Amino acid sequence: MEQTTSQPWQASQSSDLYGIERWGNDYFGLSADGNVTAKTLNTEVALLDIVKGMVDRDLQMPVLLRVENILDAQIKRLNQAFANAIERVGYSNSYRGVYPIKVNQQAQVVEEIAAFGERYGHGLEVGSKPEMIVALSTLTKPGSLIICNGYKDQEFIDLGLQATRLGFDCFFVIETPSELPIIVERSRVLGVRPNIGIRIKMISQVSGHWNSTSGDRSIFGLTATQLVEVVDSLREEQMLDCLKLMHCHLGSQIPSLSDIGNGVIEACRYYIDLVREGAALSHIDFGGGLAVDYTGAASCDNQSRNYSLDDYCQALVETVKLTLDAEGIAHPRIVTESGRAVVAYASVLLFNILDTTTFESTGQVVAQPGENPLLSQLRGVVENLSEETIEQSYEDVHRYRKQIRDGFQQGTVDLRCRAMAENIFLDTLHSIAALLDNLEQIPPLVADLKLSLADIYYGNFSLFQSLPDIWAIDQLFPIMPIHRLDEEPTRQAVLADITCDCDGKIDNFIGSAAASKTLPLHPLEVGEEYYLGVFLVGAYQETLGDLHNLFGDTNVVSVRLNRDGSFDFVKEIHGDTIADVLSYVEYQPRQVELNYRNTVERALQEGRINVAERQQMIKAFKASMQGYTYYERED
């Protein structure tokens, strides 16, 4: 399935083909010599150069690459965009961002966000006691914002009250009325006046994968009746002055700006009435929702967005100002919990291709004297093929092949005849596929023909460990080679991982106009690695990955780009060993080794092996236990 052009291929054509300028958010690009580059600080570094540095450090594929500068840049962009919007519309309060730890809980990520975000007062959102522990051990600056969502028991609340005593601006967001009595009781026991928030149940519905977080059936938030009950309870406890934050969450990855605007208006109506009830509100938290344009389509598609970061900030700030000004209500501090948009761009999954399967004839199609007559009928299909006979030819070639396969099962067709038939069949299908490009409308019968002929490229990764959203929710991530992009990619392929699972494949890719079932790739070259990158994987993928086939966490590398075009390896974490993943599923590595040792000893006693072989087997087994769970190239 080769594709060729008459003119020499240029890297700019690869840029258009894979859409890197559309989804890269100015963080990724292509060099003239065909390498994908990471770009920050007015400099760019080829990912292939970083890969070479990994290999020198014995960090084999697959590797999760984090570019710390990109993480920093996204925090800076978010805070500056809100600051600009506040200045532009004359908003009389400020913005504070918090990062939801659940989006990517890895220490390298959270610590970098906390360290770089400190200059902007960027805080953390926590939804569990472990996440609260992370926040308390990571944030250092008094006044840092901690938003406590989720269901909170006494221990959770005690940790938050202690955070308040330590100087953090820690808010308990009430998700259900049953939390309030615990907050009241513990605050009195510990002698700490709590900062309380309430989460409202939004009616405004949004588009996108996660719109179930809004509406009447949302599992989070208080109804209008429950809000009144909480306000009355706080007033009765003489703690209405503690109600300082109103929280709402429209959804995650919201593709439409108009949906966001409608939700902000609804939230403001709640805010206005709560202020009139006597609540001392000073913060309004709009939760998450800021989308990532995974496809680069700039549309309302679930995996895109039809707005820029500046548009998003402008919509929030201006809508709050106009709505509250009309009612004479003071402007609150605006809080958002953007996680996906902060971390997605900073991580790239890199892996090598191990092998390929192609669906092409091996060339054994020349007629032989005395061959089976069925082969002549099969050959006759392609001889009569034209644009007008595509559907008939497609049906005929399948019918004749079936007759030959049936004959093989019945013993009337031999193996060589069947092999010849399969080659003629594939040649004919490729001839049919070549005609489809000339048709204005492809007949439904052959709509999936090109996909059925696509190569399979076997990647050294686990879909379920590193890219679970592709399997779970049909998420699209940008995928492309990171080198050889000054060469034309002449193969069309789907990707298979190395798990023993038919779902361990990727057959839906970002295309130039719409999603494509195949990915353009280069033929493998003997003795040379071929590297692919999956981009924008910083959100949720590490958190949700599982141990399918006991493939563990990959190697992780964090780099920092320098203004002179160099880069530094900041952190290196070797991925899980086999012993590690066995321990995760309740095996005891020492016992596993002992069991194997006993098996080898029994074989020695039975005379199956000698002492030297015994020693070698035990040594190799122990070495494997400390080895990488993924495919390793031999030196």
C-alpha cells in the first residue's frame, strides 16, 4: 500500500499531514530535517536527541517524557490570561487557580506545579485524605489555596482545620448536608473558625464526554432546597460568616464557549441570592472545564474546543462582572480548577516499533501449467476490474477465495494452491482500493476496504497501562513519528500494543479533516529504531492505567529545555520491574524466587539438568525479576 508523490517530500508536508501546528499549542513543531521538536523559551529541542540521551542512560522504550518548561508555561499562560481579562474589563478582584491533584498525582508533576505556581498563588484541589496529605506536604507559602472537595470524614476535616491554623486558605466545599455537622463540631473542638464553601447542583447542561456532572441527576452538589437548609443551619450555629466560597462544576473538557457562558450566568444567580441571604461570600469557584484541543479542529467536537484560552478567561470574568454589577454585588475572587489544560501538553509517551504485518501479495501470482482452474477464475476478476465493476469484483474475489478455502478443508485443494489464491486475492483487493480515490462516493460494500488492508505496526507499549482513555472512552490523542518526517510516510497502518488482548490496538487517529482509521507511517529500516510519540497524555493516563498482562509503569524522564538549545535531564525514574508488579498483585517476590529454585532443584535431582545449568537458570530468573516489564532490545 505504498503512496508516492512526484515531488520530493518536505517536512512542512508532514506538519500538515499530522496537524502538529493545530494541536501543538506552540509547544511542538517540526525541524527542517524532519524531527519533532519541543519548543519553549524561544528555543526548540529535537525529541530524537532526548531519546538518544535516554538510551545512553539505559532507559529503554517505552518512556514517558515530561517537559517541565511546558508545565510551567501552561501555568503562566493561565494566570496571565486571567490577569489580562481582569484588567481589560475592569474587574475589581483577582484570580486564583488550583490544580486538581486527581488529574495527575505523580509527585514530579504536583511538586513542579506547586513550586512554579507559588509566584501566582496557584494552589491545589484535593478530593481525598491522601491528596490532602500531598497538599500539606507540598505547599509551603502561607495563604496558599486548598480546595477540599469530595466526601469528608472527621479525619479529613481535622487535617483541613489544621491547614487553616498553619496559614493556608483551606476551604471545605460541602457536597452533602451531612458534612456540615461534622465541620461545625470539629471546628469547635479544635478552636478553628472554618472556611466553608458550598457546591451547587447546576442545571445548565454542557456538551462533551463529562456533561453528567451537571443537571438534576448529577451526583455532586446541593439542590436549591438543600442550599436553603445549609444556610439556615449556619445561621442557627452563628457561622454564616464562615460561608465564603460558592463552588460549581459544569463538566470537564467543555468544547463550547456558549455552554460555559450559560453556566456562569446560572452560577452568578445562586451567588447573588446567597449574598442576600447573608453569606459572607468572597470566592466563586467554577471548577474545571477548560478544554484541550486534542484534534486541533477548533470545533465543538467532544475532543476539541471552539475557543482560545483568552476567550475562556474573558467569558468568565466579563460574565461575572456584568451579572453582579447589575445587582450591585461586589466582585468575588474567581477560582478555577483547571487540571487537564495545565498538564496535558507536558507529557509525551515515546515508544519504538517492534515489527509489522502487511497485507500484500508476496508476488506469487504468475499462472503455472496445470494449476487448479479456480485460480484462473480468481485472476479473471482483476483483469475485468474497472470503476464501474468495483462492487461486483469485490464480491467475486471473495466468492472465489471462499471456494478455494472450502476446497482446502475438503482436501481437493493443496497448500500451494491456497497460498497462490491468497496472493491473487490480496493483489485484487489492492487494485480495487487504488480505484476508490477516483470515486466521488465510495460504495458502502467497500467502505472499510483500505482499513482491512492497512499494515499492523506493533508498538512497545501497553494501551491499558499508558493510554487507558483510548480503550475506555475512545479518546483521540495526537500520534505521529518523531523523526524521518522529511521522508514521505508511504504506509497506512493501525497500531497494536504488546498485550495479549484484541482491544490492545489503536485504529482511530487524528486526520487532516476528520478522524482517520489509519495512520501514515514509514517503512521500517533494518537495524534502525522507529520511534512514535503519543502527545498530550499528561492528564489522567498515568492515574488510570492498569496492570493488564502485568505491564507496569514505564520509565519516566523529566527534562528542562535551556535557552541555548540544550536540555538537562532533571529526573529519571526507571519503570516497574517484574518483581514490582508481582508484588502489586499479592505475589511475594522472594517466595516466587524460592518456588522457582525448588523447581530447578527437582529437575537437577531428576537428572534433567546439571549443576552448571541449574546455576545459570537461577541467575537468569533473578535477573528477569529485576528487569523491565516491556520488550527489551538485546545489546
